[in-house]
Amino acid sequence: MREWNTCPSSTPPEVKERAVTYVLDRLDRYKSAYGACQDLAPKLNIGAETLRRWVVQAQVDAGDRTGPTSEELAEIKALKAKVKVKDLEETNEILRQSAIFFS
């Protein structure tokens, strides 16, 4: 039976950095980042897919791969949260107005 490694979403940044550096330093020995992560993740006690996503994001941040950088992703997340709050405020205002109207 395969034991699944779980890595909490609040993994310390130092652990992520060391794991990503470990994979990137050995990437030339593998056909792909996927293969490297499949092989190295158990040694690091990290899920292979988690490690692969960290490596891909590090490559994007370094400009080696296309995609949104970590800073852009953080900005998108913040903007989505802001829109959600705005929508909730508008909904609450509509509910207040309708409560007043029906009273």
C-alpha cells in the first residue's frame, strides 16, 4: 500500500526553497520536472505534485517559464477578495433597503 505524503499549506518558506533548489540542481538528470519530482519527492517527504507545483512556480518567477509570477498571483488573490467584499456590501445594502421597504 502506498503511503501518501502530506505537506501542510503553511510549509515554511525555507523548506520550500531548499526542496525547490534540490530539484532544480538535479533537473538535468531527468527528462522533465515531473520525473524529477516523482523521484525526489519521497526523499524529501513532500507530495510529488506539491513539489512539482513549487518547482514550476519557481521557474515562472525566474523567467524560465511562462505564466503568472507569485507577485501577480498574490495581486489577483487580493483583487478577488476585494471584489467579494464589495459584492457582499452591495448585497447587504439591497437586503437593508428591501427590509425597510417591506416594513
